Amino acid sequence: MNTIFRVISGWWLVVGLLLAACDFHGPWEYYPEEREVYTGIYTYGFIVANERPEVCFSKVYELDETSAENFAFYKNAKVTMQGRFGGEFGKGEKEIISLKSSHDNPRCFFPSSYLMVSKCIPGIGLSCEPDYTGIVGETYTLEATFEWDSAGHNVESTYRAKATIPNPVKVKGFNIPKQDGSFEWVEYSDDKVVEMDFLEYPMDMEFVRAALDYDHSVRGVLSIMNYGSKNGEATNTTVNKMFEGLTSEDEDGYRGIAMHDPLETQQNLGYAANYIIGGIKNLDTLHLTNMMLPVGQFSVDLYSTDEAYIDYVNKVKQSVSDSRVVPESNIENGMGVFTGMARTTVSMKVNSEKWVSMERIANRHCKNEDGDNSKGWDSKGCRLYLDAYCAGRGPSSDLESANENAYSYYDGSNSNYRDEEVCYPSFVKAAMMQANEDGWEVKKWSKYLPDTITAEEKAKAYADGLKRYCVASNFKDNDVANCTNLKSMCNDSLSENECNSYLWLWCSDRNWNYKKYPQCGPAMVSRYVVDDLKSTIWEKEVKKWCEDPCNEEYAVCENLGYKREGGKEYVCGR
């Protein structure tokens, strides 16, 4: 027995020596190694040929920095870009331009001249051409310096990166799959709309193949699909078949499982890198899954990218979910990506005999029909869509504007959703909004409610509708609404209540833009005080608002216990 043991032990010793000598690799070498977690500023920036550059920044937020991403995380920022620019102001010579943030989105920076004109008006002297644009083949240098709070310490950080704009890809044509398994080759030109039939189950998993022409400057292609409320989804699909018996279907065969968000307008279809595997070039053919294509006309933007975007996709993004991946970024001293791109847009149209509209999808998802309805209309998109829905309008690409203007479509009689309880407060709010407008003959808010509901239901609708109206109108009184008490509840209370919690959510849905929505200034202060937020970002923003000498609502700060620095006296205009 001992002899056998010695033989076996000797054999394992030999094997061990061989493994050590030959440097064999095993799973023991691939356990995640401890590495320092990046806690600085993330960069996501791009400069696209013939389009204005855009660069967005974000810090790693602490757990107590609730909703702080809506505000500027920095005290001061200087962002510049150097290179040769085209566009209205570009000189075609090497120059340095400044990028500035807008109040609507303080984390994203654009050429400063872009922020001066909110929209172009052709024909009256305001050009619709972008101010500064990228040029194919040119290299651009980004430099960003921030003074900001990093884990309780005021620091200054500078980040640099370079990006080169590749040539755009050219689409030669499409191999379009047929229901019988065959393919049809369709040549493509820039002014053409590629039309095809949606493949019904079981062929819906097939691919539409786009043949690309490109050069060595193209290191990969990012595909972004653009769709809208006029599109829809086919229902005779593999996914719907999988959920037979688990979810109910409507008259169009829709089971509540959607491939697209009906309240969004874009979808990332994936990134394909310019690899050669087994002699086959990965970018020669771009695959678009038939199942992911919406019904109706839409477009797909094919962004050719430089090398930096490959590292961002394969190493930076992957490292978030897989600790074995070491992140590599072209941002000097930082993390993220700054990449050059060129866009090629393809127009497509998909036909289907059996499909459901985006409006039907949005309505079912927001109403949470397959659940217990306890979370119905409980997301940002659905909350913004609710008033438009109750007015009989479909989803819109601009949900904020749709929400603001929904009251103009109410007349008290023709809403398709007049008997839905969820819409009662919207009806009351609409009547009160109309009372502010010239030409509206609104004397009673109850005229927009069904006669069949009880007095208790009417009272509940009135209380909720009044709260929604007062918040949306910035507490404006009129003949059918008095907001005095609610204004005090929302702005001055030192404890959370139904009014201020609703106002906080309302402002959060609108990104706390208190320049556009003045009621969100007091809401920001009350949220900071009542919720006892520890965020230095919130503190900075509250201080800026309360120290503004032209702020007509300064009393809110005093009522909530905020005192100006050193008891200073401020006078507006000085």
C-alpha cells in the first residue's frame, strides 16, 4: 500500500514539475484581481463629420446624492476642443473653440455659439447650418478641466483625449430574407427607401444583411435606429409565441411584450468592430435582426468610429459587469471615451398585415394591464404621457410639450377615456388650465367628469386635479382654482407631505430645470431641507438659488431655515 502511495506521489511530483516548466495556464490564473475602482469623472464625447461636437461628463455619485445628476457636479469647468472645423463659424484652419453647458443639461457641453440661438429660422437671416462641425480625416484634441468635490475634497482635474474622424461607410445593398427562406438582393442609393415585408413566425429570427463598402479608417460601426409614434410592431413573432398562456392577448394578438420602448425614439442595435476572423471581414456584412425592425417607415444611422470606441465597448463597458476585464480608455487621467464618427443614414420601411401601434403598446404598458395595476403610470415617461393619453392623444417624441399642451384637446365630452378613473384628475386639471386662457368658457371643473361617478369620487378627483394644476401652473389662481394653501404646503412645510412630494417628483421628471419651471426653485430648497440631503452638489445649487438677489421667492429659503452668508444684504441689479 505504501509502495503504491509513493509511486502515485512521485507521479504527481513529475506532473507538477512538467506543469511548472511548461507554464500551463489554468482557471486559477483568471480569478479577478483586486484593482483600484475609478472614482473620477467619466467622459462620453464625440465629434461627427458635418455635425457639431458634443461631450458629456458624469461623476461617480455617492449614495446620499439623490437625483444630483440633474445638477452640475462641478464648481467650475473649462472645456475646449482643438482642430480644423467646418460649419457656419469654422475657418477650416486649426483653432481652439470653447464648449459650454446649457442649464437644461449642465453635464453636456456644446460649442458656445450653439447655445445662443435655440432654433434656426430659415429665410430671415438665422442660418440652420451647425456652427462648428467636424471634418472627415481630421484629428481633434479635447481638454476638460473641472473644479469639483471628490469624496469631500475640493480638487481640480484635467482630462485630455484625441479623436480622428473616419470616412463614412457606404451601403452597397441589402440581402433581404423572404418568408420561404430565400433572399432578394436590393441595391441601395442614398435617396432610396428600402422596403420589405416583416417575416412572420418562425422566420422572424432571420437577419437582414447590409453589404458595406469602407476603408481602413473605419474601425467599427455603431447602429442606431430612429423610430416614432407612427410606427408599430408585428405580433406574429417568436417572442409572442413563447408567452402563449402566460399573458393575455388583445384583438391584434399583442401580449404586452414589446421590442421597442413606445415612449422613446431611438434604439441601439449594437456595435460591430472591424475584425478579420478566419479570412472573413466582420464589417463586410452588417446584420439587422428582422425581429427588431418596427413596422412602418424608419431610419438607421450607421456611425463609423475610430479605434477608441472599440476599447470603450470591449474594455470600459465590459469592466463594469466583469471584474476580469481591465478598462482601457483614450481619456488621459480619466475614463470613458472621446471618439470621431461619420454618419450614414439608411431609410427603411417594413410592412406587416398583423401589427400593433406604438400608442397601443404605450397604453398597455403604462396601465400595467398584466399586473395588479398598483404600479400603473408609475414611471417618468408614463407620468409625462398621462395627460395626453387622457385627452385621446398618442405618444409624442416630446413628452414634456405633449404634457403641457394636453389640456387644449379636452372639451369635456369626446375623450376616449372619459370613464377611466385614472383620468379624472387630468380632466379637472384641464378645466383649470383652460380657465387661464382667453376664449375658454369654463365655469365649473366638474363639467369634465362623468355624471355617473359618486360625490366622493368627484371630491377625490378635485383634490388630486387641483394639486396637479397648481404645480403645473406655478400656483396661479383663477376663477375655478385657488392655490394659496397648496403653495404653502408645497414650499414652506418642514416635513414631507402629499403636496411637496408630488412637486419634487414633478420637478425631477423635468430634470429640475428651475429656469424653465420657476416652481422647481423652491422645490429644490424644500427637498434639500426636508429630506436632509448631505450632497454637496445639492448644497451648491441651493446656495446659488437662495443667494440670487433677484430671486422673488427668497422667503422660501428663510421659511425653511436657510440664511444668507454673513447676513449680507443683496440688491437685485447691483
